[in-house]
Amino acid sequence: MLLKLSSSSILGLLTWRPMSGYELKREIEGSLQNFWSESFGQLYPNLHMLNQAHLISGLPPDEATKRQKKVYQITDAGREALRGWIATDPASRPPRDELLLKLFFASEGGPDVVRDHSRHAREKALVKLRRYKAIREQIQSLNSHQERAKYWLMTLSLGISQTQNFIHWCDETLDEFTELGR
Amino acid sequence: MLLKLSSSSILGLLTWRPMSGYELKREIEGSLQNFWSESFGQLYPNLHMLNQAHLISGLPPDEATKRQKKVYQITDAGREALRGWIATDPASRPPRDELLLKLFFASEGGPDVVRDHSRHAREKALVKLRRYKAIREQIQSLNSHQERAKYWLMTLSLGISQTQNFIHWCDETLDEFTELGR
DNA sequence: CCGAGCATGTAACCTGTTACATGATTCG
DNA sequence: CGAATCATGTAACAGGTTACATGCTCGG
């Protein structure tokens, strides 16, 4: 069973607990935001496809809350497909970094452009870093016998160190190009 | 004049010297490979659009080599548009990192998957790092009165430190998850 | 009752890649 | 002369976002 890239996050999240499309979106924007995103326009069609492929199945609607919410759970075939997908070599998307492209050609704009961009990028990175650290606290505070925590912290630690390194680079760049501006 | 994202690299490169579509592609795969890419299917149509918008103009074909090569140069309006584009705040694309998504859900696959992926990623990062350093040598060895070099080295230094940091993280991860595998 | 958030879905659009078609030139 | 590379281009497709349409439910 071949698994589409845009379906993998769904299956992954459904290993946690059964969820609806809306809940999945919230979870993606919460837990996966740092390295993944998915739009409703992609999510709902994918949900239908996964259902048809029997990798997920719909739960019967809750009697108590007669909401029109559709809750899905992962099937055994789904878990199988997910495991297969996880094990295969990850493909890297063609690079497209707008900030770096602008900085690369920034000699056309002068040192001020570099200063402005790196200052702004630094601000955003700081926000990101604070968010990362808050998540880390959260994970560490929940029961440590959660086996998944180890894996989550591993990905987090990459995000934190990359962001810290980026901030450091912003500082250096800022130094170098504000001298030039004077 | 609003500049399309996929056209900006063309204008940027044409500030170096007049080039044909084919040469632009080569230059993108050479100098910009670490943060940018462009396919022919995008490049040639964009070239036509930029030409029609008078941001670039075709050079008369060389008499000596009667090749069917079409060489373009950037116009004043093109330089203007490029400067404007460089100065505007860069947008960041929605994140999509397949490796991190797999590692995040790797508790489904076990420690071996983590080990395999980080080992492989480390290999690729090492190759990248060597390439980065070779480029740095090259830039530093060309005449230092090239004003652009300062900008190029700035973007390079980010690439190098991010890659080094990534390799370091791979080592840590490898350590942690090979212990688990035993 | 009304607005915010819950909830599902679709159609139009944009961007970008892949695969293909075509032909010239250079070098061994 | 044949293969590799130079060189330009297009059509089909895949992937993804945005904007819209629709309606429910809960709290104030």
C-alpha cells in the first residue's frame, strides 16, 4: 500500500486517538506546526481517500452529542502503511528560501536591506524559540512513561538548536552590516 | 512593477551578466542550489513574460557563433523591479519536512528507523558541508575587490553553520537511539 | 438572539515538475 | 558518424492554497 505524502500526517496523528478532520487540523497546527502544515482543501479529500482505501474507518456518531462531526480511527492496514512510510527514505523537496535569495542578491539593495531583513528574521526566530521551549516544558511535564516523548523531544531539540544557531547568525550579520551602513 | 517569485532569481542572475535560459539554469544549479531551484518548464515561460514586461531584453544574436541561443540582459526597469523585490519582506513557505515528520512519528517504527534515517541524513549533510566549503574557498580566492563576495559569504556562512549544527544533532540522536536498539 | 468557533466540504486557481518534442553543435 | 551536451520550448499532470458555501452549537 503506497501512502501519499499529504496523508501520512493524518495516519500519524490517528495513532494517538480517533479524530475528526477539524481536530486533525488543530493538532497539525499545534503539534506539527514546526515542520508540517496541511490545509482543509487537502485534508478532507484525503480523509475520504484513506477511508475508501480502508486505512482509516469512520466511528459511529456519538449518541450523546448529536453533532455532525465525523470521527475516524486508524485501521490495522493503516498502521501497516504508516510503518512502511516511516521506514522509507525521506525525500527532500527542492530548496526555495526567499530570505536567502534576497540576501544573496542584496548587493543590489545595499547593507540596509540586509540589516532590515536579518533584524526582522531574528524577531521571528525568537518567537519561534520561545514557542519551542514552551512545548518542551509541556512534554517534559507530562508523564515521563509516555514512550513517545523521547521521539518528540528529539525533533524538538533539532528545532531549538537550529533556531538558536539562526539567531546567532542574525546577530553576526547584523553586526557586520550595520558597521557598513555607517 | 510587481515581481513574481519565480522570476526574481532570473533578474538577480542577469545583474551579473547577460545570459540565455540554458545558462541561467546552469547558474541556478551551481550558485543558487543551496537555497533555490528552478525547472525549465518554469524558466522559459518566465523569460518570455519578463521580456514582454520589458524587465529584460534580448541581445542580438552573435554573428560569429550562429547558434540559436537567445541571450537576455536586464533592463533599467528590471533592476528597479529587482531592487523593490529584494527590499520587501520575504514570505516564508508553509513548512514541510518529511524527515522530521517521520522522526516525530518514529515511535511507530522503533529506534532502528531513527538510527537509519539520521545516519543517512548525516551522510548527505557531510557532502553538503564539503560542497559549501569548496564554494567558500572559491569565493575567497577570487579578487577580494568583488563587492558582492561579502553578500555571498554571508549566506554561505548560514548554510555552513546550519549544516554543522545538523550534523551535530545527527550524532547526538545516533548515540541516543543506538543505545536503545541494543 | 447573535457572534464566535465548530465542522465539513468544493471549485477555482496557482505554482511547479515531469515528460516529451525538436533540433544544433561539438568532440572523439 | 554517433553520443553527449547545448538549447528552446510545450503539454499534461500533481500538489497545494484560497475563497467560498453551508450549517450547527454554545456562551453571553
